[in-house]
Amino acid sequence: MDYKNLKYKASNGCGRGLCKNGCGRQDRQLNTYDWLADVPGNAESTDLVEVQFKNTRKGYYHNVNNLDLKKGDVVAVEASPGHDIGVVSLTGRLVKLQLKKANLKSADDIKRIYRIAKQADMDKYYEAKSREHATMIQSRQIAKNLGLDMKIGDVEYQGDGNKAIFYYIADERVDFRQLIKDLAATFHVRIEMKQIGARQEAGRIGGTGPCGRELCCATWMKNFVSVSTNAARFQDISLNPQKLAGMCAKLKCCLNYEVDDYIEASRKMPSKEVVLQTQDADYYIFKTDILAGMVTYSTDKNVAANLETITARRAIQIIEMNKNGEKPLSLTDDNNQKQQNHAIDLLAGESITRFDKNKKKRKPKNKSSRPQQEARQRDNQPRREGRPPRNQQRGE
């Protein structure tokens, strides 16, 4: 490739790999990669900017002052009232795609970016953030004293400290009008109550799932789709509530990831109610491997007996033969006779004395008995002529 003929020169330090301007620090939830950051004219294609705040809260703003913003810049944005402090998470053309996911239909929801945060703005920001934990603990006690059936899961102060958002969870409708008055009188800020679900709470808190990876709702998933137990049935997953539930005590969102592929593959599988009839026995379906296209049949409807595994195509072929009044010899192909399962002999072809060759002779335990054994052997040997026995030599 001739780099000299290029019309532009990449000055952002990216090569054949990922662009460094599109990456951000992984210390924030719902972090995104701007894979168009190194495309010329991407930032000038739109003035919309995605700004991320505490945990998973994001907002979209107009860059009316034409600031040179990049991912990771701390900016002061318009709020009601005052201003808020956030971090730029996305710029350019990809922001328009994110707007469709956020369902922002009204243009009034898109506010402006004031400036890049100054030191005075950051001092107010850190002061406001330092009060969040103590405010959450005290607000829980106030809600408990009022007898409200709700749980305040998190508190987020605005960047200028003039407003606080209280995130709560409640199973039923809660009348928190008196609670707002008590909170405003206690903390002297503007109060905003926002109800969230168990999934949103898990995304804000974060954690590690049973798969060993960080929660999807805390890393990339922004819109939640309803999950039902039918997704587990289509994938032949055991309906165990402890295994199907996630960190939020709801059904795992990942049950919907592959359900469409399983539904498409299950259309090629035979029905579970159909019984395959052969000349040797009737076979009932025992289990199926949907993605592999394999079906296991048993001769007993309730117990695994004489299991036979065949392809889904072969099972459908036998079903058509049964409809025409024909019965194959076995579940396998007619040309291939059914092989009987014999017991496997692990010692077949081996000699019984295969270990005797390497067997070592044992040494006598008592060394003093060795001369006596040699003497016995000499006594048993045939005597030579003219030599008396050993006992006569001794004079016995």
C-alpha cells in the first residue's frame, strides 16, 4: 500500500488497529467505542454529543459553541435549573443512532453544552458528590418513618449541587408527596423522584454474572426487553428458577440472545408427540440437540432404554414412511443393519502374564538364613565316589 498517495494523514495516532480517540477508560458503565472517530469529517457531521453522568445515566446535547470535544472531556451542560457536569462519551454520526434507541422524539429534550468544565465547576461537583451517600442513608430513614413501601437505591446530586435525583424501587404505586416536602426541608435542594426497576438497579450498581463477565446491563445494554420462560423452553433449558434468575432476581436478559436461532432451527426438528414405528420396536423421543440437528429416541416413554441417536432428517423420513404404512428395519438406514451393543472387554488381546516379565525377584528378608539354604542344596546334590556324607565328616 502506497501511503504517500493518501489525501489525508491520520494525526490521531491510529494505525491498522483500533483508533485511540474512539476508546475510553473502562471505569464507566455503558462505555462505547466510537469506531468512526478516525474518519475525516465525522465530528463535523452533527453537533450532537452524548454525555454520560453517574452510573448508566446519559444525555444528548447540542454543541452550539462548536467546541473541539473528544471522548473523555469533562463538560458543563444545561440543566433545569443550573448546570450539570458530565463526561463526553460519543461524538459524530453514531450519536444519531443512539438517539433512536433513547426514543427522544421532542427536540426540547436536547439541551446545550455550555463549556468545558473549569476548576470552579469541578470543586462544586466534588462537594456535591461527597454528600450522596449520607443523603441516601438519611432519606431511607425518612421514608421508613413515613411508612412508605419503597426502597431508595441511589441518590445523584446535580453538578452545581442545586438538585438531587432519588432513584427508588417500589412494587406498587407510592404517594411520596409528603416525602418530597420532608426531603426538601432536610437537604435544601430541589427534589426529583425517579422510579426504576430491578434490572435498572442492577445496571447502576454493577456486578459479575454467573458467566464470569460483567453484567450486560452495566456494560452495553441500554434498553431492556421483556424476558419470559418461553425463551428457556425453546432452548431446552431446565426451568430452574435459581439458574434462570440473574443478579436482579429476574430472568436473565441473555435468554433472549439466541432464542431466534433456536426457534428457526426447531422448525426442522420432528414433533415430540410423534412415535417412530420400526419392525423391531416403537421409539419415543427422549432428548433433542436443536443446533446439531440430532434426536435421541428411547423404546420406553418414561425411562431411557435402548437409546438411539439419529439425525432430524432421518426421523422425518421415518415419519413419512409410517404415514404410508411402511416400517423400516431400524432407526438407522435400511442398508446399514442395526449393530448390537456388546460389552467391551478392556483386556481383549492381552496376555495374562504380561506383567511377569518385569517382575523382580524378591530378596530374602533374613540374610542369616542364606548359608543354611546353601548347605541344604549341597546335601541334596548326588555324592561323588570316595566322599562320605557331610554328617559323617562331622563325626555324627
